[in-house]
Amino acid sequence: MTEPVTGKATMTRPAPPAASRSGAHQVLLLVYAVFTLSAGARAVVQLATKADQAPIAYSLSLVAAVTYALGWVAIRRASEGHTAFASRMLWIELAGVLSVGTLSLLVRDWFPDASVWSDYGIDYGFVPVVLPVAGLLWLRAQDPERKAGAATAFRVVAFAEALSWLGLLTGMFFKYVVDAGELGVQIFGPVHGIVFLTYLVVTLITWRTQRWSFPVGVLALAASVPPFCTVAFEEWARRTGRLD
């Protein structure tokens, strides 16, 4: 009869998690790299060849390129678990896009030629204003305890998308029915475009964090097309327990 082997139990510490090599942050890294190169090349060429035509706009394009480079570093560090720099850098980037976008609308003389962030990045399909929002939502989605944060963001953006539709439709009414000019369309057109893209990004993140089925996720995306349907979808999702 053999005696049981006795001894101290050995415990091994789990290895620290390595940086994820797939996922949403890889898409963010790719977009930030592309914008760093495109904005940087654009700014350098403009400052070197025609700086006297729009010095403020071209300088702000260079600032945007530097911001995107820092954003790439921030997202890379956040994917390794160091989120402090990313949380600050993304807010700075968003503030920059909103500030320059608003300034370009109010002081047109400073922008005889567009910068990367002019009109909230209209030359780039409004991606500049959506990108930091997507980064911030991605950061929030990394923490399982913040699952409710994505649902809250979805509620806010769904309501904002409906409001932007109201503003755009009102502007179209005054332009085409009352014939009172196109100022409303000029203002709410870009606003609606920004909110629409933001809604799509937030919906994709909420789809993942709330574990929606494929039909529910598609329905949430499709709700952005008809006016005011995002509010109807949000109410339905809340009542059916799909927005915890």
C-alpha cells in the first residue's frame, strides 16, 4: 500500500493579459494611422506651397495630424490596459474637432481653404467628429461593469438623432415650402450627418455589449433611416429588456 505523497501545494500566478490582436481597437488603430498620414501630408504640402493663402486652416490641419498620431499611441496603450492617456487624449481630440468645426462656421474669413476639421470634418465624411466618440465608447465597453454606459449612450444618441431629423425637416420646410432661404438646411444638414454617423457607431457598440440578436441589431441600424424611428426603437428595446 503506497503512502500518499504530501507536500506544499504550488500555485502559479496567471500571466498578465497580453494585448489583444483582434477586435474593434484594431479598426481604430488603422483609421488613426490613415488619418495621421493623410492629414499630415495634406498639411505639410499646403504649408510648404501656399501657406500665405490660409495659414490658420493649414496650421490647424497639422495640429489635427499630430492629434491623430497621439490618438494612435493612446489607443495602442489602452489595448494593453493603460487607459488613462487614452481617456484624456480622446476628449481633447473631440474638443478640437468641435471647436475648429464651430469656428469654421462662424469665422469664414479664417478658412478660405478647408482644414481637416473644418465644418466638423465634412471633407472626410464627418469621420473626424465620430472617431473620438467611437474611441471613447470603445474604452467604456472594455469594462464589463460599465455595460450600462453603452445603453445610456444609445438612449442619448437615439434621441439626438430624432432631434436632428426634426431640425433638418424644419429647415427643408422653410426652404422648399415657405421659400425663406436655406439657412436651416445648411445648419441642420451637417448636424444630422454627424449625429447619424454617431448613432451608427454607438449602435454597433451597444449591439455587442447588450448581446442583441442579429435581427435586433439590424433593426436598430435601420431605425436611423426613417425620421424619428430611433426613439421608437429605443422605447421598444427598453420595454423588452434589451437595454439593461
